[in-house]
Amino acid sequence: MSALLRVAGLRKRFGGLVATDDVSFEVSAGEIVGLIGPNGAGKTTLFNQLAGLIRPDAGRIEVGGVDLTGMAPHRVCGQGVVKTFQNVASFADMTVLENATVGGLARAGLDEARARGLRALQRVGLAGREHVLAADLSLPEKARLEIARALATGPRLMLLDEAMATLTHHEQREVVDLVRALRDEGITFLVIEHHMKTIMSMCERVLVLNFGRLIAQGTPAQVSRDPAVISAYLGSSVPEADHA
């Protein structure tokens, strides 16, 4: 598989805090790659740099051979990179379809955006809920709406930032199945998730950040046995993949 995402020497400092420190890695087209690390490790800051929400101080971000470093968020989205948000950010007083249509507007006119929104809602299992207010959705439905809105942009790389944080184990498994199906349809995923068994079971590879530095990367089995990773998690062994 060829590399879709290339990150080289990415650095970002906020005053005395180094949020990302010379981070380099690649993600191949068609992969589901996990990004883990303790709280404050720099995971969301890294995602925000990839999505254009934060400009890096140094380094380079390429997607499909195009340099996205420092590019505005709407232009990054135009290159097929979209990020979901850790705190579900739906427009509560808008309908489910209107929320999904907002995603489509990033790369299309109103009629096509609405069509994209409808297709995305059907794809994530929200068909029939189009005219419900987003505020009235259950937590699992709000998680699916967040993915649908991202999907309506027509992404080739989706950055999922703790999309399953509020879900039960069964609901997490449903989202994992959805992500795998979307990957099979051509979308590449980079995923932040604090449920370790879930991320270890869904990802082919895992990246580990600690204090802004990439301290390990490899298969879930390799990462779960890495001494540096175990130390970063305060001496607790990282759960290995659970494929049940």
C-alpha cells in the first residue's frame, strides 16, 4: 500500500509546553491506524495540525503528495481530510439532515450537499431520522451523526477524535464495524480512542505519543509489549487486541 499521509518533523509549542515534538509517521491508503497516549500527550493537538486548525511551528504534512502544512481548514477539507470532534459538535437546533448537509457544503453546492448528507445518513444507520432535531438524538445517534457529517464532505482520510467516548461496549462495536466497512469502501482512518481494547482490536497499526513525542509504533501486539509504552501508562500493561 502507498502512503496517503506523510508527517515529517512536526513540532508545535505553546509557551513552555511542547505539544508535538519532531513527530514523523506515515499512514497508508486503506489503513485504520490508532493514536494513543496518556492525557496531555498531544494527540488532539496533532489532529488539529493535520486538519489545519493549528499551524505547526515546524515540519511537513502531505496527503496524496500535496503539501498541506499550514493550509486553512477549508482547504484541507477540500483535499479530502476531515476531523470529527472529541465533544460531539452537532447543531442542536438544526435537524439531523441539516447537520449532515453542513458537511456536504464544504465541497458542494446546496442541492448536492443535501444529497451527500442524505447518503451519509443512510450509510451510518440514521435513515428515517432526517427531520429529528439533533438535540433529541441519543448519544449513539449523535456519534453516528458526527461521522455522517464528516462523511458528507467526501473524505479520503478521516480523523476520528474519541468518537466512541460516551458509548457502551456494544455501541462501540457497532461503530467499529461501521469504520471497517467505510475503510473497505476506500476511506483511510486515523483514530484517537481511550478505550484500549476497542482501539487495539480495530486497528492494524498503533502510534503512541507521550509528552508530544512518538515513542512507539507497530501492530497492537508489538505496542502492547513495548516497555516504553507500558511505562507511559504508569506501569499498567496496555490491553492487547480483543477480537471477540
